[in-house]
Amino acid sequence: MGIISRFKDIMAANINALLDKAEDPEKMIDQTMRNLTKDLGEVKEQTAAVMADEQRCKRELDECNSEIAKMQSYAEKALLAGNEADAMKFLEQKAQLTTKQTSLQQTYDVAAANAMKMRQMHDKLVKDINELNSRRDAIKAKMKVAKTQQQLNEMTANITDSSSSFAAFERMEAKANAMLDQANAMSELNMSTEESGVDSLAAKYDAAPDAAVAEELAALKAKMGLQ
């Protein structure tokens, strides 16, 4: 009955404490259920064997009782027929069977008690396995939710850390804007310089009419003898 003792130890243990020690509670649960299922198979075999033994003892006891009743009946018939000697033989056989009956009854009582205990143990094991199966599903569901929550927490932490990346982008954008402003300013200055050169060149040609006027003035003065 070692399997029964091990089963009792498992059921008496603090399952939650075992799960706390396990690195992976889901694997621990599955392994525990596999062990219990294996134990159930062994308990079924032993229960069937004990029940078969009970049935055998019951059959032998019934056969003995039947023989006792038969010897009683034959003894009565022999007496009615006036054969006391035959009746005595039947009663002697009945007495031997009665002694055997006592032994068979004791054996059957023990076998019946063992069968009842094994059947109760089997039924309890089946009930406990079904209950643990339900708890396993609930625990696995909680583990799944916990893992999802953990992933969300990690994602949230990563999103929080990304604020430094945004700050870096903002600095790069500000630097790009400054470079663009500087380039635009330089372009504006270059355009101003270019416009200044054109203006000087135009002024050169704009002064040409003034020279002609001066020449005409000089000619007029010569004609008038004012030189």
C-alpha cells in the first residue's frame, strides 16, 4: 500500500508552498497532476484486485452455505426415510462445512473491509484529482494574466524610457533649425553683397550724362570767351 501512503502525503502537503518554491508554477502543477494520474492508475489496479478477492471470498462462502443447506436437507430426507445412519453422515458433513464456514466468513469480512477502504480511497483520489484539475485551470489562468500584466509593465517602462529619445530628437531638431537659420542669413548677406556690386556698376553708367553736360558747358564757355 505504498502508493496510498504517498497519495496521502501529497494531499496533506501544502500545495501553495510547493508552488512558491517552484520556478515555474505551471510546470509544477502539470507534473503534480501527472504523478496523481499515474497514482490513480495504480490505485485502480489494486482496488480491482482487492474487489476481485472479495468476490472470490464471497463466492466460496456462498458455496459453503449452499452445501450446508444441502446437507441439512439430505439429513432431513434421510430421517423421513427412516435412515438415521445416513442422516448422521449428512449431519457430520454439515458440521465440517460449518467449521469451514466460520473461517470463510472471517476471510470474507476482512476482504470486504479492504475492498471498501480501497474503493473509498479510489473515489477520494478521483474527486481530489478533479478538484485539483479545476484549481489548475484557475491557477494557469491567473498565471497567464500575471504574465500579460508583466509584459505590459515592461512595455510601459520602455515607453517611459523613450522620453530621452524624444529629448534627443528635439535637440537635433533645434540644431537643424539653427543651421538652417544660419544658412538663410548667409544667403541673405550674399545677396546683399551682390546687389551692392550691381548698384555700383549702374552708378558708373548713370554718371555718363553728367560728363556730357560738363563738356557742353565747357564748349559754351569757350564760345563765349569765358575761358
